[in-house]
Amino acid sequence: MDHWTDSVESAISAVQQAMSHPGLSSEWTSILCAKLRRPSELCPDVRRVLEKNGWSRSQFRSPPVRELLLRDLRELAQSDHGPPTRIDDERRFDRQYVIEEKEKPVGEGTYGAVHRAFCNRLQKTVAIKRVKMEHEDEGMPSTAIREVAVLKAADHPNVVKLLDVACSPGRLHLVFEFVDANLKQYMKKFGLRLEPEVVRSLQKQLMKGIDYCHARRIIHRDLKPQNILVDGEDHLKIADFGMARAFNLPLPKYTHEVVTTWYRSPEILFGCEEYSLGVDVWSAGCILGEMATGAALFHGDSEIDTIFQIFRKLGTPTEADWPGLSSLPDFKPTFPQWRRRPWTEIRNIASQLGSAGVRLLDSMLRYDPACRVSAKQTLQHEYFNVDSDTMDAIMAD
């Protein structure tokens, strides 16, 4: 048996043994990592498959989808001599996709630029994220590994679809379905004044997408209007999963350097290392308020300024509001004391959302994460479950 065949079959065997393990994902992932050979002993084709499924530096940063990993390895075993090499993958990508205006990305962030492109195979427009490879010797960036791991298994109308991954030396491209605009751009098209019914529809789609992720143990951790896409038919899709994490129970300690400051939950702002799904719900609540008013609710120019922006609207929290608050690393008992302001005094939130929408917003922006509503619970909220006539009555009360 040659090295290539031995390498592929060993990897398949390791995944099959991990699939038979009944324990937590963290346990079988450790077993899988232990059974796989060191990357230097794996053939390049197997390494490529592992990397596409989240392998980096001799381990999986988060639990891979075992069924997808096994399928990829079996397809490799059945090929004449494995799938295309990295150089061949680069040629395939260049033949299959034509990037429009390479010097003018349609979006750009910390981890890469997004370009509009045309797919010759599908005969349609796609979006290609060219991931920054600043430290090529360290392998694929962790943000790209997270995004690929999450989106390869995702199938929901409110989560953007990952169509293809092309990896070659010094280059990593993620190919997504193309969506016209992000939520911020969409709002600007309407002068930052969305109709109440549009706000309700977009928010419900957002909560459906979040609930789908949470049901699969994925925390997005960076929800903001720029990471939410809206097409020409008002269909919403959550995108940019570069900061997403798979979570297990008990929850591990996470970094608090996540989520753009304006949409960052109090537990993260106060330095809590153990946080969970509530961070996404808080961000979604901030987005609901922004869609209603046309401006960010907590528009701070720093972490402390964002904290004070929250206090000015929701009131300075106490131990009664949030048991254990005083023990959080970055909470100060010397913080200024503000009283809560009613939503009727904050821009046009009350008139845009109505009483039901305000009650939903309150439930999403609870200080104590344990008292914050879940994404699944929001979908049962009265704000989303009324017909047009009833909605008109709610808006008028």
C-alpha cells in the first residue's frame, strides 16, 4: 500500500472511530486529533481535506461536521489520484470565476475583501471573499476556518450559502451566493426610514437565522447591520461567520474581544469570559432599535462610552437587576448613576415598533443574560404573530 492510500485510509478510519464515540463533541474531537497523524506525515491531499474542515496546527479549532469530513475523505479515496492539488485548485478557480473590478471590492473588513464575480459553471453572479493570508506559514487563518466549518453544514434561507472553497499557496477564496446589499446599505436606500411592517419582517427573519444557528450550537458573536444581507425581495441572510464559535456544555471561557462595540452585550463589555447565546440576542435587539430609528442605539466611540450610552437609556444596572454584576472584572461601583428613560423619549422607537415591539425590545435588552429572551422565544412573541389589521391597531395604541 503506497503512502497516499495509507494516508487516506488512516484518516477515514480515524473519522469513523470518532463517529462511533457517544460522548460530547469536545471528547470525540480530541480522540480524532489524537488518531490523525501529524500533518507532516499526512499526504498533501488529506491535509487539504482536513484544512477545509477546520484543521490547523495539528488540531481542529472547533468540532468538525463528521459526516461531511467523512464524505470528503471517501470522495478522495474514490478518485483516480485524489482531488486536484492546490496548484490545480488554483487553476480551476481561475477558469471557473471571473472577478469583476478586482481593485473595487463590494465590501472589505478586517479579515478580507469581498468581490462581485461571475461563475461560469453556474452561470450566475456570486460573491468571493479573498481571505487575508498575512501569516501563511501558520496555515489557514482561524477566522476562515470558523467560517468554513460553520457554513459548510448550514442550510437555511436566512443564512448565506457557501458555494465553494478554493485554497492554494498564499490564496484562500470563499465563494458565496451574491446578495445585493447589507442591512446598512439597504436602510440608506430608504433614507434610514423603514416602514414598521418592513422592520417587523426583517427582524423576524433575523431571529429565525439566529435560532437556526443557536439550535446547532453556533454563536455568531459579531452581529451588526454590515454582516446582515438583504436582497431585492427583502429576504434577509446572516453572513460573515468569521467570529462564530461552536459551543459545548459546560461553556468554556471565551475572549471578550468580539462584536463591534455598538452591538456588544453588557457581559462582554464588563469582561465576562463565560458568555453564551444571549450575546447574539442583545446584538439583535440593538439592530431592531436601529432599524426602527435609523441610527445605532448605543453609538459609543469607545467601550466605556458605549457602556455609558447604554446606561443613559436603560439606566445604570444594580445587583437587583443583575445578580453577580459587582463581581464582573470591568464593572466599577463608581460608574455614574442614570435612571432608565422610557422608549417614548428615545427617538421614534415607540411609534415605529408599537407596544408589542417595545416589549420585545425590552426582553432582548435585559442586563442579566439569564433573564434575556432566547432567539426561539422571540419567534413566539406577539410582535411577530399578528396579522396586518392587528398590527395597525398595535401601532395606534
